[in-house]
Amino acid sequence: MSSEFGNALKVSVFGESHGDAIGVLMDGLPAGEAVDPDALQRFLDRRRPGKNILETARSEADVPRLLSGITGGRTNGSPVCAMIENRDARSGDYASFSDKPRPSHADYGAFVKWGGMADMRGGGHFSGRLTAPLCIAGGIAKQILARRGIFVGAHLSSVGAAADDPFPLFPEAPLFDAIAAKDIPVIKDTAGEGMRTEITSAAACGDSVGGTVECAIVGLPAGLGDPMFDGMENRLAKAVFGIPAIKGLEFGAGFAMSNMRGSEANDPFRAEDGKVTTESNNNGGILGGITTGMPIVFRVVIKPTPSIALPQRTVTLPDFENTELEIKGRHDPCVALRAVPALEAAAAAVALDMLLEEGKL
Amino acid sequence: MSSEFGNALKVSVFGESHGDAIGVLMDGLPAGEAVDPDALQRFLDRRRPGKNILETARSEADVPRLLSGITGGRTNGSPVCAMIENRDARSGDYASFSDKPRPSHADYGAFVKWGGMADMRGGGHFSGRLTAPLCIAGGIAKQILARRGIFVGAHLSSVGAAADDPFPLFPEAPLFDAIAAKDIPVIKDTAGEGMRTEITSAAACGDSVGGTVECAIVGLPAGLGDPMFDGMENRLAKAVFGIPAIKGLEFGAGFAMSNMRGSEANDPFRAEDGKVTTESNNNGGILGGITTGMPIVFRVVIKPTPSIALPQRTVTLPDFENTELEIKGRHDPCVALRAVPALEAAAAAVALDMLLEEGKL
Amino acid sequence: MSSEFGNALKVSVFGESHGDAIGVLMDGLPAGEAVDPDALQRFLDRRRPGKNILETARSEADVPRLLSGITGGRTNGSPVCAMIENRDARSGDYASFSDKPRPSHADYGAFVKWGGMADMRGGGHFSGRLTAPLCIAGGIAKQILARRGIFVGAHLSSVGAAADDPFPLFPEAPLFDAIAAKDIPVIKDTAGEGMRTEITSAAACGDSVGGTVECAIVGLPAGLGDPMFDGMENRLAKAVFGIPAIKGLEFGAGFAMSNMRGSEANDPFRAEDGKVTTESNNNGGILGGITTGMPIVFRVVIKPTPSIALPQRTVTLPDFENTELEIKGRHDPCVALRAVPALEAAAAAVALDMLLEEGKL
Amino acid sequence: MSSEFGNALKVSVFGESHGDAIGVLMDGLPAGEAVDPDALQRFLDRRRPGKNILETARSEADVPRLLSGITGGRTNGSPVCAMIENRDARSGDYASFSDKPRPSHADYGAFVKWGGMADMRGGGHFSGRLTAPLCIAGGIAKQILARRGIFVGAHLSSVGAAADDPFPLFPEAPLFDAIAAKDIPVIKDTAGEGMRTEITSAAACGDSVGGTVECAIVGLPAGLGDPMFDGMENRLAKAVFGIPAIKGLEFGAGFAMSNMRGSEANDPFRAEDGKVTTESNNNGGILGGITTGMPIVFRVVIKPTPSIALPQRTVTLPDFENTELEIKGRHDPCVALRAVPALEAAAAAVALDMLLEEGKL
């Protein structure tokens, strides 16, 4: 039940951080779609660990093996399964705290839920590593969407106090490409420098830092989605909250609308050349769960990496006695950085699912 | 597809604002549960329109008729269907703008999606009125949960610039009851007065104002939920974004965590009398999608009521020419006010669904 | 979970035989479809009780009230809810055996499952009466399909030893209409007379008799359906086994194929005027779960009405002592008779769901 | 959408007959369950091709690799993915008829559905080979069930005119084991000899022959299942019709009930030592979709292997001209033989899913 999303296109993620393999099953892809493995690899490389000093030292090539559903470079209509073998898994690093749940990690809940049977080495099935298979699914979805003029992009919109500019009213694919090519995926390079400082200074203290990511989908038609519980917002939320460490999600102006008047928040419609747009996009391209044809824009908050070098208070399992914990291991000081492609992947998979479900691809 | 949520307990909402009836179908309720119609009515009355001058003048008794699934005051194991007949539907008020989509309403997307066939009088199936059947489902869920010591409460946490106190670390049922008894459901009465001023001053300008609502579920066991895409956050999100006008959702400290360090954001575990809690609740009682046993705490933003008296720019349908629109009708100047019980309803239905699915009720 | 089927078009049935009302919720109907209430009523009248001496004496007008989803005689895109109020419910007839499960009825399983909380008067949610709301859904689906040249028909293919002819290789709508107009819905009238004798002679002994129904869907395109677990056969099965008393289902030649050779059972393809058909239809128009463009043909067996006047051995509840039971009440001596329109309804709903899901309507 | 079944335990099958790998994803298994790889292999060996002259000459070791979800020989609560690499795939055999759909195979429907993009070598995703991953899932389920005293067994009940005895009223595990150990899995060995003659004589003519399989689940509690569309029959049907070549399914006395009277078909209840059974089991252990505590008994018909050596009439693709086809390749003359463990697998997965969903494992 747990590790699947989508209606017409079901995406199911499997694997544990230190198990044999991680992977994804995609059931419902249209047949005849070319899958370019090089482009897919380039997308996966954007979230791959070990690229630079801001990220965990774990080194994984993360080259997926496509087991099914693709013949001669094209989808064949049957389910696509892809796997990545885990190679550089040093479980020893984690053994020491199997009996001490790490604060802000899933360890304690998992212990209660599965009575100690879960494989929690490296976070197990809860690990950020599981965003790699999500990125396989999303990377394939992005290729299919791009062929129809639909593009998904994201950027780090803030780390600590350092903030990037927001996306313009009509972001376009070249901007997404330019951001994706940067070490720190931002619009404004000076913002990226500020973020680098936030991250290195947190890391220097054995600490970590949070951030936000803004994501946009452009090119979707108006009229996509459903009212109430299966609209664009609900579906993006279901997928997006599957990415570890995300604790909030807002569309368009989001929480800022709490302090707006209607006259300010409402997006006036405007017609030009037989095409309808809105003059602002405070609703993030979604009204009543249904797309307006404007870019879909949402922002998430990613909490500071819970694994920090500083000592923390916790309890012993299964005896529940107070104790302290020091985490060694290898950890990103700011997981927001690597969440950027994962957000794009989730958004692309949701957009493709909705187009497929409504026969609009 | 659109109007249903839940796994073990499916909640399906039907009806249009100006149709014959609105209602809800609940499939999966446990058998033998007493349903107190008076308590249910009191809960429904909290969202009923026309209670005071801050709300729409539409007057509906909103007394549900239970059509099935209940025998002798108890659930009998088969699906519960409940309906509310629409009585005070003055469609004339709305007829004038069927050809002019109201900014920040679903009108335009619905027009594109259904080619003008949707019944959009009063917002149709997108109307805030559809939270009444949601509240029937949630009201029944609340009764079932309360019997197990699980309580759901919410308060207006802000309207415009006027902000209430947040919930304490361990909110309890009497606090929820005290809030629910107030005209403006807040913790701190002076905050309520500030909100009243925000609302009346917006209304006086023919305008509306946004707000936020904080909601808590207390008494849930640790270990409830699933990793990745079907955790507590994903499920609450799917339900909550079904409530009209909600544009953002955050758990625990939420967006504030973007500017925290891990050492500050992490919630240290503490054991006392064989029970594990956390010293803070920045994660809102959820880690990796799974409950920690701490209160589930989340906050939503509700945009300003899109229907305002001020003239707005829009386009004509189906010709797409620029024009202006003035909305008469009856509208709450601040829909956040009536979203409070709807939030509780969504949260209660989700919590009950999860308990049922895991056999933990 | 229990009372719903369909993917793109969800059909959820609610109500109990002796409760306030029975009904159906249909979520996913296309917008703009005319619903002719007279044609719907004529279809419902085909399953209505009390038409002739072969059927139960319970008299219900069974006129549905459409609560939502229809405006000006057309679907509006939001969920359609329809209800039928129960009027002629004489629960007294059933009270005597609430503590003695009726053999071949759901009573015992329901007692164990719901601990005596189920409303089993008249069979409760398990009653054949619940096929009335199924027929509302199917009747609406039939109207939508007929507009596209897709027709669903069924006939009693046997009662006891009396057997009707099978459908011809290419059955057509006029044949379906002719069958539907008969008291006993058969192709060959002499077969109908034989069935009448079977039924009246069983009834005269205080007994009941079983039968089979053959159903066909004509006009569906080739290429509809999915491999493995969501093909045409799987979906029809899921819906069809929801009709009480059905204990078997076969497609095309069905069980007769166990004694065929491949050379005999295989349906040779033939092309004519650019159109592909098969020379025989032993596979019932489905290969690998996918339609071939030939008529979909399936047959079900309906067990003898479990409620008989003859004394039967059973046990007491909740003490489990051996006892005897005599059933009074009002019962059809052959439920197969009234299952005919229910089969058509289930088949129509499934066909419409599949067309909608694949964007082929 | 297509290749998944189950509610609490989702089983998703992937792969093509001549692709890289076939496999299965199981999401929802309980944590802490031992998985014995040797016992699993023994179960898989029962359906492995190439064991004897009655079966296809394709030789595959079919040793599954468990990629995730299992740690130290026990399920860890996260999804289990298992794969089998395809080794002995001689696609050349199949190349000749990619433009001529084989009668009674899915080729034509797949061509229409996927516009020639499907990988139909060896039947592709429709191949009987896909029952291998189903057997992995079922084999694991069987181990989990057996630990609770729940056993699943099946036997060839007929091939052509040669018929085995039916299961006794209360079949037990040793009988299942004895059947499984035989080359031809029957109760009565002389029946097996008759079946061998049927198969070899069909094979000698370049032809194939159909059969039936009877399957039983013993040890399930009463009260399991749901009314209407999600009962035991509906769920078994959804899974069972996913096994290629199955064209009919009946529970208990099944189609024979069409010619029974109620007094004969009804199963009288009897209490002994505080336990309720029925004196006969014409309903196959299911009433109203809910288990009675009696053995679940069902029978399926498996059509003759569609691939025969005899020449057949078909059409050319994509031009639709009449032509002939001769199939070389390697094929079982009677697929019913190898369907026996696949039936057990489907039944075990369904039973486990239902127990998990109702918290009754």
C-alpha cells in the first residue's frame, strides 16, 4: 500500500538503503515511447551522491538496469521495472544505533510498527536513497512530456536565510536547463553563493540546515484534474510528501495568501489571441483542483538533515531509557540540495499520470 | 475518481451547491458503532452558514438524513449514505456570470474540462457547501475516535495579520471543546477580536481576507502509517486539499524549518514512565510518514474568499474577450472561519481510515 | 471497500433490504450525457418484483430519485447519486430467524463478521434487492453506450433442465429488445414455456430451482482491456460476482473447452472488407484479457433461491445448537429470472468504465 | 493498471517472455515472516518448464533473485521485489508470425491496442511464463499461511475426457502434498494415466487439449470477505482470470447448480463441539462473498494450448488479408498441467491479502 502512487500510471518504489537493490515499477506507461538512457542518466546524475563536498561521501554509480517494458529503446506497453544495485553500502557505520532511534528519523515509528523487524540500516526503505528510483520514473516521464512541449523544472529557492529569486510568471525550458547545469541549482548565482555559505558553515559545526525548493510544470493544458480529493494539488501532495524530509507544501502564493485580501490574491483572467491567461499566478495554475493553463507552481520545505554529528538526546530500544547518541556515517548537510531533481521527478510522474488518465497525452 | 478518499474507509462526497441534494457515502465503517445524531448535528452546526454576520446569509438547516448503514442508532457494517436536501438555493444570483469565469474560482477550468456542461451555479460541486457532507463523515468519525480517547481539534490560527497562539505541546480535548464553543474559534480571545476586525474591515470594502487554521489529532498510537506515498502526511494532504480554498499545508514547524539548523529542528526523544515522547514537536508527530505518538499537528492556509463585491477583470466564455465582472450573491468574507470544522472532519476521517486499515482501532 | 467496482467509473451501491433506502453513487460519468428517465424506468421495471406469479409478492414501485450529478436531464460531470426509498418492507416476516442462519444465505458469515450487528432483515445489504441500484447505474450506462452503437443484452439460457438456444455468432440490438419484452426473457419461446414449468413445479413443492443466464456486449472495439489482472474477464468477474446467487462464470465456450482440442477451440481469424472477425467465438470476444472486436459473450450460473418453504437443518446463534428452520417470507422460486437485467447492468457498467479509462468512448 | 491485484497486499507482475527478466513486486507483506528459499524453489519447480515430455522443451532454471524486502531470511516490512532472468529465449522461433496473429492468442488485440509496439515474442507479457513471478508471490504467501494452519492445494480435475475424483468434503494438507509430488498432479492415479493418454495423443496429432483444475483453501476462518463487489469470489476471480488460458470459474457445485433444486443445493448447517460446519459444500465455502469456515473450493477451465502445429487460418497485419499460419516454437500440449501451481499461487495471495486487510492474520 505504502510505496505506490498514481492512477493511470502507477509508480511503485522498492528497496532499502543497504539491501541488494533499489528500484521502481511503472505500470501504465504508453507504448512506443522512446527512452533515451543517456538523458535518463544525466537526470539521475543530478541527484547522485558524492558529486561535491556539499554532499554525502557515499559513492554510487546509480546506473539503472531496465528489466522489462522496453524493447529496442521504446516502451512496449507492459510494466517497466528498473533496478539499481547497491554497491557502496557500509552498514557498519549504522550498526551502533540500531537500539537508539535517531531524532527526527523514522527509526522509532518503524520500531513500533514492525517490532524491530525493519531493515533500518542507512534509513532502510525510508532513506533519501529511495529517491533514485523515483528519479528513474520521473526521468522517463520527463522525456515523454518534453516531446509534447511540457517541461518540469525546479530550483533551490532558499537554504537557511539565503533566498533565490522566485520563478518568473512564465518560466521556460531553457531556464530549467540552465539551473540544472549548476552545482547549486538556483536562478541567481549570488543566491547560490549564499546557500553554499549556509551549508558549509552548518557542516563546520557538525550541524545541518533546511531549505525550500520551488518547482514548476509548464505546458499543461487547462481543464486537467478533478474536483475535491483527486485534483492536481491532492495528487502532487501525495507524491511530494513521499520524498523524505519534506514537511510542507504550498501552491502559488501559498501561505502568503493568509495575509492578502481577495482583491489582491485573485488572479484576473485576460484573453489575448484567443488564449486565456491570468495576470498573476497566486493560485499556482490550479483552481478547484483543475489546471488553468498557467504554469503549475509549488514550493516545499525540506527540514535540516536529521543526521548531525552533534550529540543528541534519545532513548534506548526496547527498554525506553534516556540516553545520548552520536551519529557518524555519511550525510548531506543539506538534503534540500538533492531534493531538487526528486521534486521534478514526482511532479513529472503526476503530470503524466493525469494526462494519461484523461486521455489527453 | 474525483470525490473520494480513504483506503479502508472510503469517503465519497456528492452533490452540487444548487442541485437537489448533497451527501456522502462512507464505505468501511466498523459495525456496532453508536452514532449520536444530536452530537453530529452540533458538529454540523459549527460549519452551518448564516450563524452570524461574518458569514454568508444563505440559510440552510443542514440536517442530514441517514439513508443506510445505520440500524437502531448503530452502524450495521454496510455503507452509510447520508444526504442533505438543498433548500435555500437562489440560483438567480449566479445566473449572470455563467459566461464570465470568476477569478480564483474553478469556473474557467470546469468550462474547459466539461465543455460548459458542469452545473456551476453557486460553485456547483466545487462549492464550499460540499464541506457539509465531509463534516457528516468527519462527525461520525470523531464520535468513533473519541470513544477510544482520540480527539481532533482545530482553531483559526490567523486571519490577515491577526494571529492566535499556537496549540500547546500537548493539547487536550477540553481545549478543543472550549474553542469549538466560541463564535470565532480561537485559543486567545483577543486574537479573535483582531480577526473580527480584519474580517469586518475587509467586508466593508467589498473585499475578503485569508487566514490559516491549525489542526491537531491527539491520542493516536505510535507506529501508524506507511513509508513514502501512503504515510500520514500524504493521506492528510489528499483529504485536506479537497477542502476548497486551501493552498498550502505544513506539518509541525513546517516552513519555519527552512531556516533552522538540525540541532534546533530535531525533536529529542525522552522516556518517562515507560512512555516515549519528544521534547519538542517540530515534526508534527510524524516521522517518515509514521506517527511517533506525539500529537499530529498541521496548519493550512485558506485563501481569501474569491467572491468579492469589487469589480474584477475576466474574459467572456466561450469567445474569450476581455471584460469585467461584478459578483453579487452571498459570500463569507473569510472562508477560513468555516473551514475549521471541515479540517477537523478531514483529519478525523483520515485517522479513522488509518486505524481501520492497520487493524488498530 | 466492499460495495464498489470500476476504475474510471466507480459504481458504489448502498442500502439494506429493509432500511430506509437503497441507492447508488456513480463517480466518473462523462459530462453532457442525456439520461432519459423513462427509458431508465423501463429498464428498472424489468427487474422489479411483483410483476408476475413467478416472482416475489413484494411490491415496490422502485422509482429512483436522482439526487446529484444531473442538470437539465444531462450529466454535469460531478458524481451521480440516485436513491430508491424502501416502502413495502415487512420485516416481521424475517424476525423469526435472526437467530437461525438460513442455509445458503450470508446470515452465518455476516453474524461472525459483524458480531450480530448487521441488519440482516430480508438479507440486508446482501439482498437481491440491491441489484436495483446496480440497475440504475447499468441503465444509465446502457443509454450512454447505445448512443455509440454498443448494446448489451441477456437471456435466460436455462432453468433446471429447460434450455434456451445460445446467442447467434453476431447477436444484434433488435434481438435484445425482443427478448427484453418477454415475460420470460428467452430467445426461443418454447424454451420459455419449459422454464415456466420448471419454476411452477419447484414452487409447488415449496422448493426453488437454479438457472443460467447468457449475456452479450456487441459493438465494442478491438484492443480494449489489459493483460493479466485487469482485463475484460477480470473486470466482468469482479462486477458479476457482486450479484447475489451467482456461483460460476464462463466466457465463450467456457467449460466445454476442457474437452476440446486446440484445432477445434481456436477461433480462426478472417478478414473481409478491411474488417477482422473470427469464424467462431469460443473465446467470447476476449483474448489475453483484450477484446477482439467480436461480441463479448459470457454465461453465469445462478443457484436455486436459498429461501425455500421446506424445513431445513441449521444451528442456533449465538449458541451453536442444531435446530430446524422454516422460512415464510416472500421469495422468487427462481432468482435467475430477475438476474437477467442485473447481468446486463453489470456488463454495461464495466464496458463503459473500460472505454472511459482508455479514452475510447 | 493492468498487472496488479490485491488490496492490503498488492502483487504486481512484470516482464516479457523474451525480455531481460520477469518478476514480481509484493507490497504489504507483514514484517518478520521467514521466507524459506528452498521451499520456495520447490514450489516454483512444480511449474518450471522442461520437466517432462508433456511440457515445452524450453529450459529455464527459474531461480528467483530477491532484490528487496527481505533481511536475514525474513520479511522486513518494505516491498519485496523478486526477479528471474530469462536465459533460454529463442526469439527466432517466433519472428515468423509477428505479422500473423495466432488464433486464440492475444496477438491481434495487442496489435490493435499498442499499434504494433508490444513485444509479443513468445507471447510477451501475455505469456504463460508470467505465472512464474505469480508463483513467487504465491509461494511466499503459502509459507506465511501454512504457519497459521491455512493450506492451499490443487489438482488436475480433468484433461479432455479423463476426469479425476473431486476433492473430499474436508481436504487436508497431506493430500495436497501427495498430489504435488506427482508428475501429473491428480488424486487418483488411474485418472492421471488417462490424462497422459489424452495429452500424448493430442500432441501426436500436432494438436493440444484443454482441462480443468480444482483448487481448495482450507483453514480460513468464517466471516472473511465483503458483500457485493469485494467478496472472496470477486477477488479470487480477479486474480484467477489473470492466469493465461482460463476461460471459466465456478465455486462449489458451480454450473451444476443450474439443474438443482434449492432443497438439494442448500448446505445445511450443523454444529458439533461448538464448531459450525455444513453437511455439503455446494457453495464452495462462500456465502454472500463471505467465508463460512468450510473449505473454499473452486474449479477453472483451461482452454487447449492455442499454439498448435496444425496449419490455421489467420490474417496479415497490418493489411488484413486472409492467410495461413504454421506455428513452430516450443509449446505444452496441455497448459492445464502447469496451471495447477499457478492456481494455488493466486489463491494463496488472495487469501493472505484478505486476512491482512481484515487484521485477521
